[in-house]
Amino acid sequence: MTLLNIIITLIAVGAILWLINTLIPMDGKIKSILNGVITIAVLIWLLKVFGIASMLSTIHVGK
């Protein structure tokens, strides 16, 4: 995936999130949960795209 595709995808996700936040009437708590879930999903996707997620799977915590 090229850098241009990643930037376009991030802009599209941001625009969709902005539209949801401004046009759909929801409680503030629901909006914050939705924003958090989408942000975490985008961060995980970015980690996978840049190959960092595969490096994180080799880290072991505990025994």
C-alpha cells in the first residue's frame, strides 16, 4: 500500500467520523465511545500497514 493510499484512507475515515459526529444526534458518551473505538481501530490498522504489529507479537509479558 502506497503512502498516498494511506493518507487518502485516513482523510476518508476522518471525514466520515466528522460527519457522524456533526450530523447524527447522539449522546456525548456514545460519541466518545465511538470516537475511541474508531481511533483504536485505525491505529491497529496503521500498525499492521507499517509492519509494526508483527514485531509486537514477539513480545512476551510474564513467564
